[in-house]
Amino acid sequence: LEAARKLVLAHLRFVVHVAKTYKGYGLPLLDLIQEGNIGLMKAVKRFDPDKNVRLLSFAIYWIRAEIHEFVIKNWRMVKVATTKAQRKLFFKLKSKKTHTSWLTETEKKDIACELNVKPETVTQMESRLSGKDISFDPSDEDDVSPSTYLTGNILDPLENLEYENDSSDSLHRLEVAMSKLDDRSKDIISHRYLLENKSTLNDLSKKYNISKERIRQIENKSLNLLKNSILIA
């Protein structure tokens, strides 16, 4: 468990980086980070160092899969994508929306052929997506956007969606663990790992008028509680 804890802590900042690439979907960044953390913890639980694969390469699929599920579940139209085929189509159309307002008939046929669905299904999904006016690219100066990932050739979300699994139990356990933290502990975790402008131990030491070592102890205790809530079935 100690080794797993160290692996999780070492990659939490990477989860934040990945979560930022989904800001264009209009969902709270902290929620995206929370889902990504669930994916990271699941990856650590299943990671086999003897397979000669880097944890980061293995975990990226789990992190993105959890965030994908969260995006789908929170879309305005609840049934916008309820099957694997529909979910693949959902992300495919989102990537196309970075280039054009409406798909041409040729584009619809190409997508239908690629995903093995009817052109009419593509048209229906496009109509559903148009029901929510949401910017696909971030409005700030962030140089990484959802389109950077969805149109990339290295990590295809259509492949990542094969890693479907039920996250509701893990999410529930994480929420329960968070609810057990006092306000100070929650604030320390947020400022150390979740917020864009992260605080140092010295910053928090001054804020709460306690030693840096005490801040570190609170941080480690809180992270250990969250880790146990996810990694222990």
C-alpha cells in the first residue's frame, strides 16, 4: 500500500494536466480532476511493473476513460450516447466540430463507414450535439484543448472507450472520504494538488500559522485516507 500511495502522489499533477484538456466541455475542472484521480487510482491498483510498461503510459487510458464517462453522463441530453457505438460517434463528431459547423453529406458517409453505423445515425447524433451550445476549445490562454487530444494520433479516445467500467462505486467511496475531511484538510489538498495556482508548504504554513512539517502531516494523512477509500475494495 505504501508503494501504491507513492505512485498515486507522484502522478496527481499529471491528472490535473489531463483534466485541463477537457475544460472545453463546460464541466467544472475540479470534477474532471476528481474523475481523473479515480482513473489513476484504478490504474495503480492494476499496474504490473513486471510488464515493462511505464505507469504513465498505462494510466493515461484509465484516466481518460473515467473522464470520458463523466462527460457523457453529464451531457445535457441524458441519452446522447448510451452505447459503445454512440460514444465513439459522440467523440468523433466533437472532433469534427473543431473544423466545421455542420457536416457535409460526404463527411457523414465517411464517418458512418468508419464507425460502421448508418448515415442517419450520424445525422441524429449531430442534431443532439447541436442542442447544447458549448465551446470545444478553451476560452483562456491554455495551449492544450480537447481538440488537441481528440484529433491526435497517439492516444485515440475511440480506443480508450474500450476501457469501460463502472466508476460509481469508486466515486461514492471517494465522496465519502472527502466528506470526512475537515475544512482545513480539504483546503490544503485543494491548494497542493487541485488548483491551478498551487501553494507551497511554506505558503500554507503562513496561512494557518503552523509549521511546514505540520502541513505536510495533514496533507499525507488526508491523501492516505483518500487513497485507502479508492484502492481498498
